[in-house]
Amino acid sequence: MTSPARARQSAAMTPPQPVTPSRSPRIAAQKRDAPRASSEGPVLPVSWKHHSLIPKEQHEWISRAMFKRDAAGRAVLTEQLRMWWFPPPPRPVLHQPPASPAAFFTRPFCIWMPYRMWAFRLSCQQPECLRAAHRLTACGLYKTVRRVLDLDGWYYLATEYLECRRCHKKVAGWSRDVLEQLDPAHRALFPAIRTYRLSCDVKVVRLMRERSLGNSVTALYHKLKEQHSETWMTNTMRYLAVCKKFRVPGAAAQSLEAPPQMLPIPSPHWLLTVHAEDIRSRISEMKARITSVFGSVLKMDSTKKVRDFFKIHYIVLKYSQALGWTQYPDAVCFCFCSR
């Protein structure tokens, strides 16, 4: 048999090679650009992962509680929304040393979403959009997360991004234009007063409203510093006590990760700035208190009534000083004003 015949016979006996199915270039690009498995780290938005105000010990529990991965591997906020999220406490019994002190130093997280949680009909405040009553729609999460000063520590505050359909202007859910459109019941739920970088909880702000002898901003600063120090020290002792249980006498001591440093308390000057912002937000309420006296309205443009009102207070003050009272009681003032 000649060589060409043998070649044709061997080619006929060889089984055909499997054909690789052709794939769409778009699908191949999506698989190539898609993130890898969840072993890369917590499921968080990219802007939150690299945010300087969110420490790394907060990433793990926030990822598990609030986010999940979609088909493309991106972080998606859970559908079971609520305003406050609290971290899980450390396990009461551990069978091995903790890998890190993160579980002992986690702090609460607040997410403010009036559009998605309560379905408010919010309008754009631009003049052209306001006349046409154009609504704001959801546009994802706001990239900035605020750290809020609390009585015994810090917590973190995030919000949603809203966009106008007409002018495409984007506003944060905690902006003044959005908060002023809420009813008083929901407006009172906003927990903080914001400044340029940090924020202050309303419970701390209320302590500065009563300005009397010995109740200054500096005194509040020292009280907050003491409370924060006590909380940080308690968490540190719990972490070290758990690690101590796994020490073996005579064996080499295992290296432990140091607990995170306590975050510093802002200066008294910053607290005074927050107090001024609180007064500015309640200016209408303060005007209403000034212009009303015991149920009867005291008009600001009536100079005679204003003069008589302060004249009565001056007489009561002099009378109290003559009797040796350091502070005259309000009941005496009520009696004079009622006359």
C-alpha cells in the first residue's frame, strides 16, 4: 500500500477533536472584569472600603449585616432596611485565642434613608424644578460616611444619594433641603448635627443647652473624655482577659495584635461650634418663645410692651438681690407678669 493511501486510512481511523464552542465577546469581557470570590475581603462599596473614617475592625460586621453580593460581585444593600444596626457582641466562650480584637471594639451604625425607608415624596429645591414639582429619585449610597460623637464612644452615619429627574442635581439624604421636607416626627429621628468632617449626637448637644455655673463646654469636654476612656479601657480589659486564658505556663508567649487606639475627643471649640449650629436649627422655635408670654402674644414691634416686659424683670431682679437671693424663682416672675 502506498504512503498516500496509508495516510488517508490513518486519518479516517483518528477520532475527531472536540470543537471549542464560540463565546460572545461581551460575556467574556464581563467574566474577565467581574470581581473574584468573596475571599478578597468584606462585601462593602468601594468608597466605604477606602474611607478613612471607617476603621478596619468595623468592615467585617457591617459587610455581613447590611450587604450582599449580586451576580456581578458588587455590594448591594439588603432589602430588610432599618435605621439602626448594632454589631454582634463577642462570643461568651472561646475555644481558641481571638484572631484580632475587632469583635471587642465594634460600634453601632446608623443609615439615614428617608426616601427608601419611608417613601417620602421629596422635591428638588431648584427654582425651575420646584415650580414644576419635580421629584427626587434614589441614586445609590452616598460615598461619605460620617463619624458621630456619642456619650460613651463613636458611631457611624451613612445616607442615600438622591437625584432630580429634570436637572440631574444630586443631593445627600441628610442635606438641609431634604430634612426640611420631612414631617416633625420623622425629622426628630435624625440623630446628629453635622459639621464639615465630624458630627455630634443630639444627646450630647442637649447637654449644652442648659448653660449655668459649672456647666460649660470645657466641663462637657472633660466628661466626654472620661466616659470614652472608661469604655475603651473596659473593652481592652475584656480582650486581654480572653487572651490570658490561652497562655500556657512555660510555653513561649504568642504574639497578640494590639488593641486599636482610642479616638480623640474634639476640642471644646468644636463643641461650641456644634452648639451654635443647634441654636441656628432651632431659631424659629426660639423666636416663638420670645414673642409669647404665658399664652398671650407679645409683639416684637410693640416697643411699649417690650419695655414693660423687661422693666418687670428688672424690678424682680433688684427685689431678689435686696433679699439676698442669688437666683429669683420663676414663680415670683410669673406673679409680676400676670399683673
